[in-house]
Amino acid sequence: MAIRYTREQIIQRIRAAARRFGIDEAIAVEQLRRESVNFAEKYVYNGGRSPAGAQGVAQFMPGTAARFGLRNPYDVDQSLEAWGKYMTYLLKRFGGRYDLALAGYNAGEGNVEKYGRKVPPFRETREYVKVILQRAGRAVTARAQLAELDTDKAPGANVANVADGGGAPGGDTTAMILIAGMIALAAYAAFS
């Protein structure tokens, strides 16, 4: 039988798993909060499934769960171990880019590849990436990047080519904002 945790204990376990796998803790907490509908008990423990069939705190689809060795998606510790392996795989596959790793987690890594290694043009996926990164206070700080993930906009420049000036007016300004954001992120990581 799986151990039951309070929300705060789940968050502590997510942070520990994120540290163990070298994943940004704030992004990890926000991602799994969104996946499990704010750690709703029915999704975390009680056999609840999303309409698509995803299960547990990390909302694994059965095929992905099997791929990463998850036997019981309602066991928080097992689920977090598989989540850490999958996110590590996605971050490596997409060059450390959280926007693409999150998009791959939500829409499948094949869709990120299919759309040219960009966040796919699916409203749900764009909103997923945008909300997680905003709530985590990471990565997506420039207006051009936020506009790129705006679900009402047509797919255009992704985060990477916005940074180098492609696809967004004022590319040099955007690049400077991104560099300043990266410096702030590095400083935050050094002191947390």
C-alpha cells in the first residue's frame, strides 16, 4: 500500500526528487501541481484518471509509465522517481530547454520534434508551458516569449529564435532581457 502524504509533504518530496535529478525545483512543483490538479487526492491516490487516462501525481499515461519503470502511479515516491527520469530524458533530448521539455511531457516528445523542436501549436500545451514557467518565475520573462506562448497567437518564433532576434521586433532588446533573466536565474540558483 502506498504511503499517503499531505500536500506539504508531497511538495517536499517533489523538491527532493528535483534536486536528486538536477531539475529546477520551482518548475517541478508547478508542473506537478498542474498535472495533479493542485495535488487533488483523487488524482494522487484514489485511482482517479484524467479524461485521457493519465494517473497519479505525475499523471503518467500507461505507456510512458511502463517506459520509465513505474509500476504503481498512485505511489507518490514511485511516481516521482519515474517523473525525474522522464524529465531528465526530456531535458537532455531538448538541450536543457524547459519550455520544450514541458511541451514534450504534455504533448509527447514526438510532437515537439514534429513541429520543428518548438512548442507545438496546441492550445492546451502552450498554456501548460506558459503557466508553469510563469508561476515558477523562470525562463519566460520577456514579453516576446510570453506572446509566443499566448494561445491566441499563431505559432511563430520559438523561445530560442526570439532570443537571437528572429521572429520578434527589437531582437537586440529581447536578447538583452533574456540575458538579464538568465543572470538573475543563475543568481537565484546560487543562493537557494
